[in-house]
Amino acid sequence: MQRFAAVIRLRPEKEPEYRALHAAAWPGVLAALKRANIGNYSIFLRDGLLFSYLEYTGTDYAADTAAIAVDPVSRDWWAVTDPCQQPLDSVAEGQWWAPAEEIFHLD
């Protein structure tokens, strides 16, 4: 199992919409995540920053996340969630969420 975390800003005026979307996450989006071997997925909010954490149990993260990227339901979901978010200045070209480095873990 691999752990992944990432950070992005939440546009303040979009917080109610973002919360409502995630309170009723689309079943097709959840199914795409599970097909991609992603579980124990959480998004936290603090001071305008969204922090995501997930666990990946597959063998090819790049291929599994690429499958999500072409999934029509996931793309429709991103069309409504992406306008709520603002990438950090430090993201690399082509990134949306900024990956966070794990510096400590306790099992």
C-alpha cells in the first residue's frame, strides 16, 4: 500500500458549494476511485487549504489515475469541483493538487 497526500486552496466563495458536492459525492466518481485501487480517501479543510490523503493498493498508480482522468463521470465531477479550487503557486507544470511529502508515519 502507498500513501499519497496533496494540497490545494479552496476559493472562499465556493466553500458552501464544495462542501455540498462532497456531502453527496457522485456514486460514479466513488466507483472510479475504487476501480483505480484508491481507498481510505479523505479531504480535510483548514484555513482555506484542502488537504487530501489516500491509500493506493494497486501496482500501477500512473495507469490507474490515468483511467480516472478519462472516465466521463470523473471528468464531469472535475468540471464542477475544479472551479472551487485554486492551485498553489508551487505546483509543477500540469499539476492541479500539489503533492505533499510524507516526512513521518506511525503504524
